[in-house]
Amino acid sequence: MKKTILALTIPALFATSASAVTVYSDEGAQVDIYGRVQYEAGALDYQAAKPEKAENFGGLGEARLGTNIKYALNNDVDLIGKLEWQVAAEKSDGSKFDSRYAWAGFRFMDTTDLTVGRVNSPYAQLLDYTDVLNVFGGIAAYGSELGTTDKVDDMVRVAYAANGVDLRAGYSFNDADKQDTNTGEENRWSVSAGYTLPMGLGFGAAYEQIAFNNGADQDNWIAGVNYTLDGLYVAAIYTEQEKDVLGGGKNESEGYELHAQYNVDAWTVLAQYSNEEYTPAGGSSEDTVDAITLGVQYSLTPKAKLYGEYLISDVADEDDLYGVGIQYNF
């Protein structure tokens, strides 16, 4: 959930990395290269064998490398593409490249994109309202029990952004293993809509349905509002998720998240409250997320920062988490 502050005045689906460098530009073709290197240390997650206990103090390196590609077919249509990899930053990663984005498509009139591949789901438009911390955050937005993701394979997505309006729709035909016996995800589709007023007030909503090959469906809803004024950013989201249980009934969860941050010169202070209540089919409700996250960030340069965060969990027997880190973008 490690994202920088949202560029709320420009829809994220059309934005490129703020630190991207153009390495080729000729006759309507342009290739930009960008990347990130960061290192974090602390108790960053919970142990697999003891899911309520924090991991021992340790470090985690991360590196990314990406490219944006654009070729002007004429005054109104561009060919566009994006490749971004998570690059192995530690020996234990096995010298691997994991794909974060890999898509190609068209841009029409600088307002409408039609893309296909591994893309940002339309549902992510609302996830981004509160998924803005460096280490933690966005827990309730994504969901801890039923869950969702912001990146989807094999998705055809259309998106329109102009004059504060941001509309997106996508369909993924990602059959997990393309076999008749597949019991994983068969397909998903999602739609989202947002609008940002010139005064800095934005609001939106999104819906997503995931179909599994065993006949079960999962439905996700999310709505939110945010506001930006000078160095202040505040946001709130509400979400519901439900998934069919074979034999009858549904597992259900609902949650909300409140976020505030304020920037003065090189310093940014951040605070977030996350809550999720989960109800299994035929069972009783319980809080699966009840956490306050506090953070501070210092910008060394426009492309480099230091940060630290502390997550205070009020779920029974669940340890607090903490982490500090350094990040450089190029």
C-alpha cells in the first residue's frame, strides 16, 4: 500500500510518473523511463503461524522499473502502453521481475483511453482515496477478509477524464488456469465514477463483481469523498463486500476509513482510522480491523523522502506494527 500523495487535480489514469525521464522522442513517438528504490525496516506485518503477532524486527528492500510509451497516429489518436516491473531487491527474491502493469491501447482526444492487459482496475479509483500512506493504510478499503486488488490481469478497460469528471469501466476474462476444472477466479467486471469540483472537493463510487468457476460470486461496493486545500488532504470511504457460500448463505463485511494529512514545507504528518466488521455465513459479527495509523514524512528532495509510521491495533490480541523507510524516485 505504498503510494505517494494523490495528484487529485489530474485523474490518475492519465498521469505518468512525476519523475519520469524521456529517453526517446522523435516524429510523434515518446518513451519515458522511471523507477523507484526504497528500503523499510521494522515490524511490518503479522506472522503466518501466529497471525495476531507482529513479525520480528527486520528489513525489506524494494525496487521498481517502468516505462511509458506513446506514439501519435494523428492529431486525435495516440497509441499508448505501459510496462512496470517489481524488481528483485534482495537475494531472497531470486533475481526475479514481477509484472505490476503491462498494457497497450489507444488514447482518443486526450480524454478517453481504451486499454487491455494488466491494468489498474476501475475499482481502484476509490481505493486511492485512502491508500496514500507509505507503509500501512488502506486496510479497510481493500478488505482484510474477502478482499480485492487494484491491479487485474486480462482486463479490457475504457476510461474518460475531463473537466473534473472521471469515468471508468472494465471487464477481465482472467480464467485462473484456463481449464474446465478451475475453481479460482473466472472473470470480473467493475465500474466507477468520480467528480472533483474546482474548489477541491471530490466524491465517487464504484462497484465490482468477481465470478468464480465454482458458481460463487463476490460483490464489492465502495463510496467516498475527499477534499484538498493547499497542504491539507482529507478523505473518507465506506465499503461493503459479500461472497456466496456454496450450500447457501453469504460471508459479509463492511468497513470505513478516515484519513487526514497536512503538509508544511518538507514535512507531512498523516493519520488514518480503519474499521472493518466481518460476518461469516451463519455466524456472528466481529471486528477484523480496528486500527489507527500515525505517520510522518520528510522530503529530502522532490524525488527522495524519509518516513515512519506506527499502526495501533485494537483487535483482540493483535500486536501493533511500525516501520521506517527511505525512498528515492527517478
